[in-house]
Amino acid sequence: MNSEILIANLTNPTLLFFLLGVVATLVKSDLSIPESTSKFLSLYLLFSIGFRGGQELAHSGITSEIAVTLLLAVFFACLVPIYAFFILRKKFSVYDAGAVAATYGSVSAVTFIAATSFLENAQIHYGGHMVAAMALMEAPAIIIGVMLIRRYDKEEQGKHKLGHIVRESFTNGSVLMILGSLFIGLVADSKQAKGIEPFTSDIFKGFLAVFLLEMGMLAAKRFKTFQSYGKSATLFALVMPLFNGIVMTLISGLFNIEPGNRLLLSILAASASYIAVPAALRLAVPKSDPGLYIPMALGITFPLNITIGIPIYWSLIQ
């Protein structure tokens, strides 16, 4: 692996603010981000990447590469929760296995943003349609995870209709914001869109840094409660993302996909959701334990991907 890529990623200001959040929690500092501010930052980041992606997609149009990329993204989002579920069933209950499988089949918007920041710093082009790929990967994993629980646990059969699960997935706040912003960016007039460009682009990285500061504090707090689940959960949270990311890196190489887009596909495949999936599973699968799948995704997989995952996938692509 290229050491320069790793060093550049580790010294990225946004990542350093994440580490500052971790340190703040470990030293029991009173540093905190108000909950209302945290929610605003989440919505802003989703709005910004969705709108910019829609604008770029409007300019590029639908090509064969875009069609293949979107199909590959959806296919992987459907495949990962299936094999993850059967791996997890060896150690966890049906409810927890389904919840973790849905978490790792879905994606992390913040991890995606970190990868786009890496590409922008390296001046590597990527397509706006990758935002659409991310949005399309959110819901399928949630639906499949809940369907697997219904299939293998008699108590859950018939409790949640498929239509309700689909609706819950697509009306989740984060999913709706990214899809809505993508659509608005797609249909908005380019000249009018420039009027809000300073808000969608110029201040983006500053808000991302503050958001990751809060994520660092949250990750450190959640990881403490996670330790009671033993080594199997930790091992899964370390191995599964790297396996998924490397497999996507290799598969995407079989098609005519630009390097920047391949990296984003790889990071989407490797990431795990800790915003959209927990919100949906809280209603769909109340018997699953958020104390398991949230720390796995946020405390282990998220920092793993943004520290060594991105450099590994990029080195393989090169």
C-alpha cells in the first residue's frame, strides 16, 4: 500500500477532528455538540451531496457506465445482507443477525463524503451519479434484513407487511433528504443553482469537520457499551468491510468504470449504516439490540474505512 496515500488520509483535517472527538471522550472533557446542531449538520451534509450529485448527473446524462454502476451498486446492496445474515446466525439471534446484516448491507453517507474529500484533495474526478448509487443502496438492505428475520423467526412472521417496510425505508429522514436533494439538483436550472453554490460547496468541509468531531465523541461512548458482546462482533466489524470493499474493487475492475467511481463504489460496499438503518429498525425490529449494531458500524467500521480502508482500495485500483 502506498504510504503517501495513508499519511495523506490520516492527516486530513476532517479525520483529525474525528480523532479529537475520540480523545475528548476518553479524557472525559465537557466538550459537546448540541443535539439540534448535530441534526442540522446531518441534514446539511445529505442536502449538499445530494444536490451537487443531482447537478452533476444532469450535466453528464445517463451513459452505459452510469447504468452499469447503478446496477452494480443495487446488486451488492441486495447481496451483502444475505450472506452476512447467515454468517452472523452462528453467533447471534435472528433479530440481531438481521439487524447487523441490514447495517452492513446499507451504506454510510459520512464515509462516502470522506472518500469524495479524498478524491477532491487528490484532484481525481468522480461522477455525480455516485450520489444516486449511494441513495439506491440505502433501502434494499433494510428490506432484505427484515425479510430474513420474518423468514427465520416464527414470532415475526406476518407482523410487518412488505409495503410497510418499503415505506419506512424510503420515508426515513436521511434517505428522503438524499433522494429529494438529488432530484432537486437534477431538475434545477443550472444558473439558478449557482446562487446557492457557496452554501452547498464552499462551507462543506468546515461543516463536515464539526460533524466528524461529534461522531468521534459518539463512537467512543458507544464502543464502551459494545465490549460485552465479545470478539466475534469485533472481528466481523473489522473483516466484513474490508472483504466487501476489496470484492467490489475487483468486480468493478471488470467494467469500464472510472477509477474515482470505483473507489466510491468500494467504499460504499465496505461501509455500514449508523443513521438510516437504526432509525428504520427501531420500528421494524424492536427486538434487535442497537447496542450491538450501532457501535459495530460507528465505533469500528467507520474509523477503519476512513483511516486504512480508503488507501487500501485506492492502491488496489491503481
